[in-house]
Amino acid sequence: RKEVEQDPGPFNVPEGATVAFNCTYSNSASQSFFWYRQDCRKEPKLLMSVYSSGNEDGRFTAQLNRASQYISLLIRDSKLSDSATYLCVVLGSSNTGKLIFGQGTTLQVKP
Amino acid sequence: DGGITQSPKYLFRKEGQNVTLSCEQNLNHDAMYWYRQDPGQGLRLIYYSQIVNDFQKGDIAEGYSVSREKKESFPLTVTSAQKNPTAFYLCASSPTGAYGYTFGSGTRLTVV
């Protein structure tokens, strides 16, 4: 079983749609969680951290369910510029700072 | 401006050659990492270093080597022992105790 699993998609949605991505992780002791965005042929960039209470940044909402070892990202009112691959990321070890990346979920927003 | 610089952007290697990818940061970060990304796959950790003159193997270290002689620099050598080196290589850094990575823009290595 992969340590971090995501549905690779692609998710094809029209502009203005709401879309949700899910991710599961295998290590119940994991403490820190993130969503990164990666544009085609570019480096990943931090989109947002994920907190136990859930957190929101504009059109983006991230949620964590520790009991189910499940993380989600909700994007409301999708823009063309949201088209990218979204990587679910889990801190593998607090001692080393190693991050474990899911394979990513590709989003394509259509006009 | 502070940042992390990888060079070259594109690199072509002949069979049996060793090549070195450069990674330099001026963020004063203690920790540095090398990841490899293959098409349609997530990033996989090759090597990491938390302090100068010390580094640890990641999940796929075979066929790679690194050094950390300076805080700012963490070069990766892809040796001829790496049988499938064609990939996108990403270098990252982070401050000790903090978990947000800053990534370089990557090096695309192709075996010709």
C-alpha cells in the first residue's frame, strides 16, 4: 500500500464548478499535512497546510479526518487558472522533515 | 531575493556517464532534499541532509551520490549505476523544525 494515495484523475470541470479531491495516508502517527500545487513541467508550490480543525483560504478549503486517515481539498468557483496537479503531502518524520508526496490529482478547468 | 537555484534546467547524458546536478540556496536553510519525479508519479526522496557534512539516504538512493560541504550547496551526482536516470529532479530546502519546503525549478535529465 502506498503511504499517500490519491485519485490521479483527471478531473475535468467547467468554470465556476466546485470540485473536491481526496487523499488517504497510511501512517496513523503522521502529524502534519499539506496540499501542494504543481503546474505542468514546473516545481511544486505550497498551496496550504491542513489543520485538524479544517482551514480555509479564499476559495480553497482543506479538511483532515484523523480517524479515517483522510485529507480533502475543496475548490469552489473554479477558475481556468486552477488547472494544475494537486499533490497531497504528509510529513513522514518530524525528526527529519521528510515529506511524502502522493502522485497527484490533475484538474482541468474548461471554459 | 532569496531562493533556491538548480542548474542546468535541461541535461542530456550518454550511457555510462556520471553527471552532477547543482542545487544552491541562499535562504539560510539547514535542511536540503533531492527528489525524483517520473511522469504520472509522485516525488520520491533520493537523499537528504539536515546539516553540513551529513546526509542520509532516502527511498531510492541507489545509483546516486551527494555531498554537503557547504550549507548553501547540495549537489547530486547521477552515476552510471543508475539504470533509469531519465526523470525530473527537484531540489528543496527547509529551515530546521519547519516543514514548508521551498523547491528549485528542477532539472530535466534525459539519457541519450
